[in-house]
Amino acid sequence: MKSNTKTFGKDQKPTNQPCVKMSTDTARHIGLGGAICVIIGAMMGTGIFFKNKSVFNNNDGNPYGVLLSWGLAFIIAIATAYTYGEISRCKTKAQSSGLAGWAERYVGYNHGRFLKIIYPLFDYPVKTVAIAVFCAEAILNINPSWAINKIDCHFGFVILISIAILAILLTINYLSATFAPKFSKGLVYSKFIPLSIIIVGGIVFGCMSSEHNLFVNPQQSTSQVEWKGIFSFTGVLNSLPGIMFAFDSFLIVGNIAKDVKSPTKNIPLSILLSMTIAGSVYMIVTICQICSGAGDPFTLFNYLFGENQVGKKIIIILFSTALFICMFDAMNSHVLTGVGAGQAAIDEDIIVGSNFLRKISNGKHDKFGGVVLMTISYSIVAVLLAIPSLILNTDQFYDGITNTLVVFIFLNYGFIALMSFVNRFTKRVPESEVSYQKGQSVAAIISFIGCLFVACYGLFYQFLADPIMNPKEEFKSWGLFYNNKTFLTAGLTKLTAAIFFWGASILLFSFCFIHDLILKKIRPDYPQPLLWQRSKENTLSK
């Protein structure tokens, strides 16, 4: 096999004419820095601030188990990012179809169509609505007297605030195609405020109170924690699915490729650099939390200020304000890329209502249809998630549905990475179009094995075996601020969480087929193959 290697940062210059007609009528206004800010804006939202608590608990406070957990997750994530550096260079039918378009090229038409339906109609709406709710909670959490975690603030108030925030961002995307990326670039630096508070606070407290330093004394028993400090590989493995949530969304820039300058150069670079920056920051924050013996920010604040209620209140207000800005930035990135995914689906005539949305977009800016589609999708998802959450007065289902999506999205990440390795033999995507990167084969295998494990652990242990063995135990992995235990008077049980997870999973897979059944009913002469039909030819061979 002929060797043809390339490194990141070099534009493709295929010898053959491009096999896909690319849209060039949109001005490219997002450079490498803007693309990195969009990715970091989506990635560094809540994961690093709250997932470490479960990582510390899973590892029983053992510092080396905590670091190994993050280290393994980072290896999987960076291998996946490197693999997609090559994958993201391939041409797609709609330039902003992102992962769905890449799946179509490397796996096949049906897989690509499945993702092209899922992303704008299910994945982005669910994640964005959930982030909007967490963003609203962060606003209320700024003032401790508002008591977001007590029953005197009903969850319906949180939902109303989240709707207002979402409406603001959709309006911004409607009014301007350039403001949202610039806004994200401006906000991304604010993420380092809460991160700096944790890092500095962890270092200061670690130096002041070495008895809390888990490197020195891994065995802790206080009012906040009770850890034995014993290392176990089980604890490391239990931590991986939660950690991978903090690395999710690194491919969302593919959904705005149409607006990125020199996409074949800047998209691969932005993916790799963003993952490297985020992973490095995550490790630094984790080390500082180990030094302070605090698995979450609010425990660290309790340690730092003790009985000083004034100081504690001030730092919580500052941290919560910065956290709100972080989540608002994450939400802005998801809305921006969600609109891009929606517009790509409309341009390719993938979804129900594509013709109508193209018609009403006539004379408007080029993403008007995407804004309308995502507004409809967000509204439906918001209502469906609000019903059980209002009844049970909890945010656990919002967090739960996003974790459910992460399991299946990482299955796709790993499988498409594997197919990029297989492509070296099948040549489905010609080598003249996507030149091979050095080390791609090894990275693809690491990505596939790691992503497969993370997904299978969630599927077969966390939400199947464990709930069967311990059905009545409290499930503590879901939820952010709203800590009411009004559900069955004791919080969400493992069995209930498993039922919700598998219900959402069944809905996820059946949704696309139901969509295509409706599409066939409405448009009997629909020209494209549906999900259960075989494509007669490679859809990008001409």
C-alpha cells in the first residue's frame, strides 16, 4: 500500500477533482482561534467542576487512582481527537453536516442519515435544553439566600428562566450569523475565572492544611467525606464514563464548517488543540483538588473559609457568577452548532418539512431555516423534559438524558474511528482526497477500544447489571444544583434511573425510523433512500 502521510495544519490539495459540490456562497468568518473557542466553549461547561466528586468517591480518595482515571480518559480523548484530524478532512454533501457527514463517507449512507436526523432533532435539542436549565440554576445559585437546593424555590421557576435564556440565544443567531462566534470567543476566557479560583484555592488550602492533602494522607474522614484511600482498578474503570462527559462536544465545530476559514486546515487543528488545552486544564484542576482533599468546588470553599460565613458567601457568589458565564458560553456554542446541523439537514432535504423551511428562508439570511427548525425542536424537547421534572421537582432527568446521549455518541466516535482505519484497506474514501496521517492507525484503534469500553460500561453495568443487583439503592450520578429528594422520598433509585436510561435509548433509536415513516407518508415520491433502504450507489462518488 502506498504511503502518503500528512501532518496537521497542511491544506489538502487532491490530485482529482473534488467529488462533492461545496457551497462557497457563505463568507468564511471563523478562523482557527474562533473555532478553538467554539469547541472549548462547548466542552468546558460543567463537567470539570462537578464530575470530579464522583471520580474521587469511586477511587475512595486515592490520588493515584484519580489521576489514572483522568489520564486514561485523556489518552482516549486525545487519540480520538487525533483520529478525527484525518476524518474531518473528507468532503461531505453538506459542508456543515459534521460527524453525520463523516459517518456517511466512512461507514455508509444509512449510518450517516441516522446521525443527520438525530443531531438536529434529538441530540442538540436535548443537550441545549439541559444546559439552559443548568444555566438558570447557576443564576439562582449566585445568591445563597435564594436557596436553589431547597423546596422554597420550585423547579418550575428554573425552567422559566431557562426558556428565556434559550430564546435570547436563538434570537442572537437569527439576527446575526457572525455575532455568536465572536460572542463565544469573548466569553471563552471567562472560563478560566472559576478554574483559577479552584486552582489557587486548592494550592493555598493544600499548603495550609497538609492533613487534607490526599498525596500525603489519602485516608480522610470528615463531615464532608469518608475515604479509605485504597487504590483499585475498579474505581478507575467506574470513573471513565463520567470523565468522558467532560471531553464530549469536541467535534461540534464540524457543524459550522461552512463558516470556518480554510476548514481542511483549521478544523483538524482546532479539534486537536482544543482537546490538548482542555485535557491539560482538567489535569491541573484535579491535582489541585487532590492537594486540598476536595472533590468539588463547594467542599473546597467550606474547607477554605470554615466558620467565616461572609468570606464563604462572597466566594460562592463570585464562583457561581463565573460558572453561569461558563455555562452560558457552552450553551451559546451548542446553539450555534445546532443551528448549523439543522441547516445542513434542511439543505440535504433530510427531514420532514425541509421544503417548507427552505421556502420560508427565501430572502432571509442563510441560516434562517436552521433557526426555525431548532426553535421547534427545542420547544418540543423542553416540554417533554419539563413534565416529569415539574412533577418530581428535580433536575436529575435533564442531567440523565445528556449522560444517556454521551454513551451512544461515544459508540459512534469509536466506530467511525475504527472505520477510518479500515478505510486504509477498503479505500472507501480515496487516498487522493484524505491523505493519511502518521500514527493514525494506532490512534484509531486506541480510540475505538476506549470509546467502546466507556459506552459498554454504561450499557451493561451501570444501567443493567448494577440496577438488577441493587435496585433500591440511591442513584447519585445525576443532578447538578437541585438536590430535593422528593422522588420516592429518598432520591432517584438505580432501578428508576435504569428504566429512564433504557426508555430514552429506545426512543433515541426508534425516533429516526418513526421520522422516516412519517416522511414516507407525507412525501411518497421522496427521492432519497430511507433508513431501512439500501443506497444504490456511493452517495458521493460523483
